[in-house]
Amino acid sequence: MAGYERIEKYDEETVEKNAALYKQLLSALGEDPSRQGLVKTPERAAKAMSFLTSGYDKDPADILKGAMFDEEYNQMVLVKDIELFSLCEHHMLPFFGKAHIAYIPNGRIVGLSKIPRVVDTFARRLQVQERLTDQIRDCIQETLDAAGVAVVIEARHLCMQMRGVEKQNSVTTTSAFTGEFLNNDKTRKEFMQLIQAKLS
């Protein structure tokens, strides 16, 4: 895109330390870290890992608090098909998919872009999908004091596709609900229908 420059900042000391570890790993795997294709790999891998775990440095509640507004709207607000990428803490292999998140305001709404940012913050940590689902739910519930929160995540796990059982088409779905979504079958059913619906 013309006029767009992506700026990535890294802690140089951390990158240097982790790059040295990646260089040792390459040697332990039987590779030659000095060969042309691998010379810069340790630094690249260290920077990639810093990016993929950058969620540890952010407070997702602060993200929401930065764009909360008093509003009397009290119907469901749904943001669906939020792309997410994370690392499984058991094998440090990626899992990826979509999050569908809804909340029912209780006097306060939040800027819509903040919800995907909350997802990214929790996803950019070593994770399991079950905990990720609960963390997103709890953060939105507690920060907004919502009348209800619903979170559904659908993801593919490379630890299941590349190794282990090697099942290529498996999808893991997790859900977490509070308030109206937990206690009201009609509200929960409406949410599930909306996330399955396709816009024409």
C-alpha cells in the first residue's frame, strides 16, 4: 500500500539472546548455522517469536478502557469471524481460526476494533484454546460489566495436523458464556444462529 510503512520494534537484548539459542538449536538439529540460507535465520526466528508472544506486554483490559462510552443500547453486539493465530503451549506449534464474540451492554459500549485487539493480545501468548476462550470472555465481562458475554472459537491445531494423530480436517470448537448468554436459552440460540449466518 502506497504511503504505508510497517514499523516493528523489538527489544534488542532479548532478540540477541534468543537468536543465540536458535543458533544452538540449528546446530543440535544437525544443520550448519553458517550456511547462506541460515545465517540470518536465528535473528529472524527470534524476532518472529517476540512478535508471536507480544501479548505478554499488553493489558487487554486497558485496550477496552481506552474506548468505552456510556450508551443506553441494550441489545446484542456481535463481532464474528475474527481471525486469530496463536501458539500451542504444549508443542509451540501454531493453532489458528476464528473467534466470534458478542456482548450485551449494561450502560457501556466499546469501540468495535478493540474486541479483535483483545483477541490478539491473549492469542499472542503461549496458549491452549480452552484458556484463551475463557480469558477473552472474562476480560470483556469484567471490564464492561456487561449483561452477558459469549465467545466461540473455532481453530485448527498444527500439533494435530503435522504430528501426533495427523488429522488434517479436524477443527476444535470451544465456547464460554456469562449472564444472559448463559442463563437465557433464547439469547444463546440467537447468538449461535447469527454466527452461522452468511451475509448475502
